[in-house]
Amino acid sequence: MMGSGIYGGLGGILVELLIILLIVGVVVMLLNRSNFVGSGNNERLVKVEKDVEDIKKAVEEIRNKLNEI
């Protein structure tokens, strides 16, 4: 019987649907726990942007000192 699913019939379709929903739920839960999505990500982005600006200023100061020499 082709296309009847793992367990066959309507019950098999329901079991497959429940398995898929369980897997999707576990993935979403793990992503939320790892702070992949959320406001914590914004705070890290702001910190990285500030660090980049500080590095740019430091590089510019070193460039100016080298030009003086």
C-alpha cells in the first residue's frame, strides 16, 4: 500500500502530524533557550557596535602618530 504512512490510515497521519509538531516544538524551545531570538541579541549588537567605534578611534590615533613620525 503506497502512501499510507508509517502506521496506515487516518491514525497514521495523526501520529505523523504529532511527531512533526513535537520536533518543531523542541527546536523552537532550544532556539529560545539559547537566546538566538530575543532582546538579549539587541544588547549584544549595541555592545559590538560600540566596540567597533572604539577600535576605529584607536586605529585613527595610531595612524596620526605614525604620520607624525
